[in-house]
Amino acid sequence: MNKILTLALLLVCLAAKAQNYAVDVIPAALKNRAHAIIRDSKTVVDMRSPDQVLLTVYTSITVLNKNGDRQAQLALLYDKNTVIKSAKGEIYDEFGKQTGKFSLSNFKDESAVSAISLFEDDRVNAISHK
């Protein structure tokens, strides 16, 4: 079960199109005993003002087998001071062909509060690609 997963917040799509996501281009030494491989990861922090910080995250993960499925999960934590404006991603097969897309509307919004807390209002948007 080989699948390629591109996860991104505020994804700059041009960067994703230049990458070859085929599994056969991964060196055998990296695939040996691996369940998932992070192909690319980039985080950009744009501090526009003290009250406005834009965080852009781009990550490409190749899931090689069922044991790597946990790596195909994305959780975006937020609270009343944080806003998630956009989340987009693409899913590729083992040959590097796009098989699907997802956006923030595909995420499941849940409470991220511990059972013993009364004053937390943290939330999480989560998506899993199994």
C-alpha cells in the first residue's frame, strides 16, 4: 500500500508541481526498514505585525506501508487567538500521479481539551488518509 501524501497549510501549489513524487526515485537505502519518508518540509513564518503572524507549512510525506499510516495524519491546533484560514493538500499514488485533493472542509473539527480542565477552549482540525 504505497501512497504519497502532500499536506499543506496555505500551500503554494507551484512548489508542489515541480517535485517528482514517484516511489521508485527514492534511494533503496532510505526505503530499507522505513514505514514513511518525509520528502520535503518547509515552514515559513511571516511576522506582519506583533498581532498578525502568518505561518505557512509545506510537507511531503511518502507512506510506504500500513505501519506508516500514522504519518499520513494532519492535526492543526488552534484556539481563540489563532485562526486557520486555509489548508489544502494533494494525494499521489506510488507512480507520482495525483489521485485526490483535500481542503479545510475535509477536516474534522474537535475539542482538544483534556477531560479535567474547565477553562481551556483549544480546538483541533484533523484529517487522516488511510
